[in-house]
Amino acid sequence: MPIFIFNEDELVVSVLDNNAPGSGVFFNDLHTSRVDGFGTYEFSCPADCEQAPSLLPGRQILVNDNHGALHLFSIMTVDETHDSSGFVKKCKAEVAVQELNAYIVHPCNY
């Protein structure tokens, strides 16, 4: 299950994939979702991997869930920490379209 990382122009700039040779790895991933559509995705990767610089707040990522469905998330926070495996980047993302959830958008005429 790869993680596709997009730049501001919506082009794939990096891929994290535990099964692809030469790709960065990720771990401690957790996908949560609620009935109302709100969802989060958290994951970590080595801070010194080639793909790590592309993990920035505001960028979008695309992931598959366990059922094969694609989900688009916006990275909200990226923290660098140090643990037993070395320097790690921990990313927290939210469903990309939830900014408009719970808001009523009224039609307007110009």
C-alpha cells in the first residue's frame, strides 16, 4: 500500500512504499474514519530518506485503505523526533475535502 505525495501543482513528487525497492519506507500508519466523513491518517518515515523533504504541511497524499479504496489527505503537521531507530518524521493528515464539511454554502447570483 504505497503513499503518493503530491506537490502544489498536484503532481506526484515522491512515493513511500514498503514493497518497492529504492522507495522510502513508512511505519506506524493509522487510518481513522467516522460516519460523517471526517478522517485522519498518520504515519512515520525515516527523516533522512530521499522522500522525506517532500513531506510538508499543506501537501496532499493519496493512500489505499484495506479495501482498496483511494483516500486523499492533506498533511496538517510534520514533526521530527528521535527514537530508537534514529530521526523520524511523523506526519498527521486529514481528509482533503473536510474543510467544507459542516458548512452550508448558499447559492449566490451575480
